[in-house]
Amino acid sequence: MLGRAPRLSARWERLERLEPRARMLRQVLHAGLRTSFHALGRFVAGHPVFFASAPVLLSILLGASFSRYRVEEDVESLLAPKHSLAKIEGNLVGSLFPVNRSKHALYSDLQTPGRYGRVIVTTRKGSVLDPVHLDTILKLHRQIYQMQVTVPATGLNSFNYSFSYLCLPDDKNICIIDDIIRAMEEIQSARASNRSVPVLRYPITQLADGRQAYIGHQLGGVQGWGPSGTVRAQGTGARGEGVRSARALQLTYYLQARGGPMDRVAIQWEKAFCAELQHFAALHPKLVLYPSTSSSLRTDFQFSSVLARRPLLASLGVCGVLAILCCSMRDCVRSKPWLGLLALLSITLSGLTAAGILNLTGATYNSTYLGIPFVMLGHGLFGSFEMLSSWRRTREDQHVKERVASVFEDVMLRFSGSTMLHLMTLGLAASPLTNMEAVRLFCRTAALAVTVSYVYILSFYSSCLVFTGYLETGYRHGCFCRRVPKPDRLDSKPAWYRCLMYTRYQDEAQTTNPPHGVSHAHTLNPNLTHTHPHTTNNSDVHAHVANSVHTHPHPLTHSSTASTDPQPQDSHLLLGCVRRCYGDWITNTYVKPFVVLLYLVYISFGLMGFLQVTQGSDPSALVAMDTATVLYTRAQQRYFSSYSPVIGFYIYESAPYWNASVQRDLLEYAKGFQRISWLEAYLNYLADRNQSTSQPRENFTRTLRHSFLREPQFAHFADDIIFAERGQGEEPDLAASRIFLVAKTTENKREEMSVLLDTLRRLSLTSRVRFLIFNPSFVYLDRYAAAVSSPLRHSLLAVLFLLGLSSLAVMEPLVSVWLGLTLLSVQFGVLGFMTLWGVELDCMSVLCLISALGHSADCSGPLLCGFASGRGESRTRWVRVALERHGVPSLQALICYSAALVPVGSVRSNLTHTLFRCLTLTAGCSALHTLAFLPTLLTFLPPSKSRGHRPGGEGQRQEVECVEMNDSTRVVDQITTV
């Protein structure tokens, strides 16, 4: 043990020798990037007309491509996991038992592909089985059956198509209709002939031809008769109980999936179907109709975009007004109100350019893209307000080109880093690793939009900053562009004119605030440049001064001069509040414990919501409110929630059905379900005929084909069995078969279906009989949690990886650590609070969580960088400086961003409500961290402010102060070593 001590000490010595080299490498890289952005700023400032006009022309040209605008029509491919076992099972089921092959009964909850029309009929009073309502419903059925559509609507080649031509025919070439219609026709016929009404049982009833039919998904709100004539509540009866009353009835009309021109005819029939139901409901007010078609989900999903058009324009207007106010000051020359509108114009042009690129590449649009403008808005506002804040810190006596170059040098490194973080998170979520197509398309489009927005901020907005800089240099009004008269000429004007044209001339400031030595040099201009080169000899100092073009603004060294503001009335309102009130209050010793307590409360509530996160796999939760899909879904949940959808139990390989053990296994699997099973009916058929159920294969198959399936009450089971020929003279094999299962459910229908799916799948892995289960809803349930959460996990990993790499280019590596912790804290809070607000984890909320990473980095990144770059002062002092320089732009951007979200919250759409809640929480949590949590925690946590200031140490730092002196013709810099 003692021998290891010298080796450990040697390792620490080597690490200590490597640390200055790593720091020097970061400094060199950091200085090189800042120098590059300085040169880029000078180049943009030298060609402002080109950089202002090129983005506008490009946006106009690409905006003309909206003639190629296309909307995504396949909603299932967007909202369902792209790669899932349920989709593979669905394709296998479709190949074995296609809908067009069915010649008898269809189950509306099982066969949903293709075109169809569906309606739920409810009564305002009484039962749908009452004579009056029953006759009305059958009348509706006949009208739908006889309804015709004309395609094309005009012309000589028009044809009339009725349901009898478009429907799925049975073996007698008659349209397949729901079994409940046959049962109701039998009841109506019995009443008309004064015969006893046949007993209708629930959920499985027996028709007049002896066939058993499942009607659990066709009758809803059922009350049955008990064994002694008592009334049972809805859904509490035993199997096959008599129906006393029913509150709802569901009818489904299937159309053939022919494709091509007939698909257009089917689309027109669906529209006519909805119009006919609306007309019928107006004529019969005692009935309430809830229609739904195969295109209802797509139409209602995309309808959110239509509803959000005007609120989006209102958001742009509200954000523009607040941006103008945030860029305004009392000083009419230094005020930049037009820059607020120009920032929004830059974001709008970038959005138009990105949309044009999508149109030219053949991309399609969907309603999830409503969140992309807010991703661009948040990122662009942070960048533009940071540039404006940096502009106001530059020296006013410099040329406009130098001031713009200083702005680029100061801001663009941070803005580029946050853009890279946006692109990394969105890019990885848009990769093939993402299993949700809606998430992948959104992130791909958002990454393109953020890239274009970054380029336009560098070009269009920067050139606008150059133009307003020339206006300021010429002492022209920031709003009216008119030259402001000097104070001696302004005194003769009215009071309102003096207030409107108020400004502070440079010579006036110099005469009213003369310098009194070196220590008061900053009273002349609060934005003087301070450079602190790490030099050890004077030659390096003079070399740095000679290259004064690359001198960048640095936080003030002296606390007395840093807080001095010679003209308080010239300051921005928010800047004055932060400088004089909020900065001192948030760093107060007595306030810090309450802020830490507030953070603990924040984490506690976030954890409480995090533990209650639920999946939102229901597609109807992403459509517009008060639409056909939502109303139909609510009616279905209200009246048809007693039983699950029909689950297909498919045996896709040849199995020894004649084996007694196989029969016991299959019967055991179906035990506890309401079932429509050919095997169970066949075994009962054999038992009634006193035949053994365990027979040789040939006898078992021969009796099945030539006796059982030829009985009228069992003929419909022919659709459930596929025979495979063996050889000539031999009985065929049972290649595949299916049975139908229905489970008893409660209110948590989707959760129970998910558990049932997992249970039966595990059973299929250990069973001797190869089977699978399928229902169209499984496509949305299968691996939904993994498909939704994986992009979020990938984005978080991308952020941490990028922050690790960015530590090479940052002067203080702890900035990356702080930023990573802040992003995780914001993400955790948004996820927890959105759950407490009633938002489920669906594709839309995950998209907001992914964009929240970049938003929180835009908000808190500059504050952390500004704090970490300071040396030689107390933590509290540098927190105040960072709040003044970077907290105010973040606050301005958050105010405009939050105001833009308000109109979106008024849209009657579930999708926009999710978007509004998640983005509002993102803005709120980011504001809390940037303006409260971080300023408090940084006052007593690393990084340290005293490193590198040890007196007498090796490499002692020298401070070089630039003192401004006025000459008659030019401004010179006197170098004084302190």
C-alpha cells in the first residue's frame, strides 16, 4: 500500500501538468471561433443589401411552390409504431382471411381496413328496440341501402352507384349486413303478423336460421332480464341473457376494397352517407346519430390545421406587438422597435423557405407540424434579442461594421452552439431509430426549419441590424427614421414633441460626465471594452493592442463602475428593473433559502407527475374537438364499453385438431371469453350425434367438410377455415383457421387490451399450437410506449454527448455540466407537470418534450456562459452581471413566446390543447431555471471565481484597461497597466 503512494502522486502531477495545456487548447479554439465570427460579422456588415435581399427573393421563389402542397392521408402510418409485431400479424391475417373473401358475417371491430360507413344510433328516450324506434332504424337502413351517388357529378359518362353495387356480397350475391338487422327484421315481422316476438339474447343470440351471432358490438347500453324476471344493469348479465332494453345500436356498411377508380366512388359514397345521416337526423329528432367513415379520422386529424390558421396569425400579431415593446427605449435614437418586427419577419421568411423546400421534395403535411413555428419562434427570438443586447453594449463611437463584428464575436458562438444542440436532438429523433413516423417527420422538418432560421438570422436580421445602426449613427429616430434635432433646437418645441424626440447626444454626455482619472473612465460610456489578456510580458500586451479590431467586450472588472449608469433614463425598462431591483433581490441572502425550497417543491411535484405518466395511444385524442371522430368515440365508450373489440384468434399453421390434447388446449385458451368458435361448435355437433371427438384425421376432416359445414346454422364457419389439398383421393389438411374472442372489460378498456395482448402473446410462445391474435387497435397499442419514448431517450443522449464535445470549445467545462443538469431538470419538470395537467404521453407531447431541450438551452445557456466567463469578482456580483446581460434577453424572448401561445390555447382541438399545455410548461420551467434557480444556485456552487488570481503565483494575470480619450479628429486608446 505504501508503495502505491508515490505512483499515485506521480499520476496526479502528470494530470496537473496536462490541465493547463487542455485549458490553453480550449482558449485557442475559443479565440479562433470568435475571430472567425468577427470576420463574418464584418463581411455581413460590408454587404448589407445583398444579405437583406437574398433571403427575401429566395423565400418568394420557394413560396411559389405551394401549388405542390399535399396532405398526408394515411393517418395510421403516422400515429402507429412503424415497425411492430402487430403490423406483421395484420399483414399475415389479411393474406389468410381477406375481407373480400368473407361470405357471411363480419365483425365491425375486427375488419376495419378498406372503405366503410358506420353509425351509432341512440334514442333520447326509451329503447332502440321499441316498436317506433325499431321501425325508424330499419327505415334508415333501407334508405342507406338504396342511396346512390353519381360519379362523375356531371358529364355524359356519369354513372349511378348504389350500396348494392359497392358492398361486400355473400355466397348468394347479397350484401353482407349486420346480424342485428336480421334480428330486428325478425322482430318487426313477428309484430306485424301478431306472432310471439323472438327472444333477443345478449351478447350472443340465435337467429331464425339457427345460427349463433355475436351482437355485443352492435347493441349497447343493454339491460337484461334476470333469472326471476328482475332487471339487470348494463353489461352485468350472464351469457345469452334476454335483452329488455338497449340504449344504442351500431350499424356498419362495408364497401369492397377494389382500389383505382372505384376507390374514388367509395369516397363519394362515404360523403353521401354522412349527408344522408345528417338529413335523416333532422327529420327524426327522437334519434341521435353518430356517423363515422374510414376517412373520418384523417379528415378530423387534419382539421386541426384548418382551425389553427387564424389563431396562428393572431399569435404572430401579438408576438409582433410585444417584440416592438421589448425593443423600444425612451431614447428614440437608440430604440430599435423595427428590429422586433424584422426578427419576426426573418422567422417567417425562414418558415416560408423551409416549406418551399418541403414542397419541392414531395413531402406531405400533417397537423403535428403546428408545433414547428413555435420551435422556430423560440430559437429565433432568443438569438435576435441576444444580438440586440450585445449591440447596446458596444461602443457607440465605433463604426457600424466594427459594432456588428463585435456582436457576432460575442453572440454567434453561443447561438451556434444552441443551434447545434437543436439539430442534434431533432436529427437523432428524425433518424431511422425512431419507430414513430409522426415524430420522425416532425423532427426532420423542424431540423430543416431551424437550420434555415439560423442562416436567416445571420444574414437577413444582421443586415437589418446594420441598417438600424446607420440610423443610430446619424441620430435618426428609431421609428420614423427622421433626424432628431439637437437639444438647443428642441427646447422651442412642444412638450409632446420633446418627449417623442428625446435622445442623448454623445457630446452632451461627455460634457455632463467628464472623466476624473482612470478609475472613473467608464463614466463616459458604460459600454467600454475591457480586455484581460493572460500575458507575462509587455510585448504581448502591445501586440494585443495593435490588433485592437479583435478586442471583444468583457464583463466589467470593477464593481463600482460596472453598476454605474450615467443616464438611467436611457436604459431599457426590463434592464433597469433587473439591474436595480431583481438582481439584488434574487441574490439576497435571505431570499436564497426560499428559492432552494421552491426548487425542492418543483422537483417534488415533478416526481409526483412523473410516477403517474400514462400512454396516449388513442388516435382520437389528437383530432379536433366536436368532430365526427370525437363524438363517435365518446358514444362508443359510453354504450359499448362492456366488452372488448372482437379479437381474432388465428391458427396459422396446420395443427392436429383431431387430437384430444390439442382440443383441450384450444378450449382452455378460449375459456373465460365470449367466443364464436367453429371448433367448439363442431365438437358439440359431434357430441350431439354421439360421435367421438377424437377421430382419425380423415374421419375428422370428412365429417367437418361434408356434414358440419353443410348445415345452414354452421355454414358461416366456412369463412373461418382454410383447407390445403394433399393428394388425389385424400382428405385435405386444415392449413389455417380462426376463432373470435371477446373479453369483458371495464372503463380502462385500452389498458386492459394492452395487458390482454401481452398475456396472449406470451402464451403463444409456449403453446404447441402456433397461433397469433389480432385486432386493428393492436397496431396502436403494440410497442407504443417504446416507440414514443425512444426518440426522447435518444435526444437526451444526443444532448449529453454534444455537451461533452462542446466542453472542448468552452472556456469553462463546468458550463456543459450545468447546462446538462438544467436541461434534465427542465425536461423532468415538464414531463411531470404535463401529467398533472392531464396530458398523456402521446406523439404530440413527445414532440414538445424533444423541442423543450433546445428551448431550455437557448434560455439558460447564455446566462451560464456569461457567469462562467467572469473572473476576479464575487459570485453574487457575476450573477447580477449575467442577469443584466443575458437574463434580460431571455426574459424578453419568453414574454413574446408565451404571448404567442395564448391564441393557440383557444383552438377547439385536442392536438392544439396538448401543444399549448406542453409549450407553456416548457416556457414556464425554462423561465424558473433561468431567472430564479440558476442565479441562486450559482452563488454558492462551482465554478469558482477566484481561480487564477493568486498574488505572486506563476503566470500572474495582468489587467489592461482601455481608457477612452477624445481628440479633435479621432478617438485614441491610452493603454494603462493596472
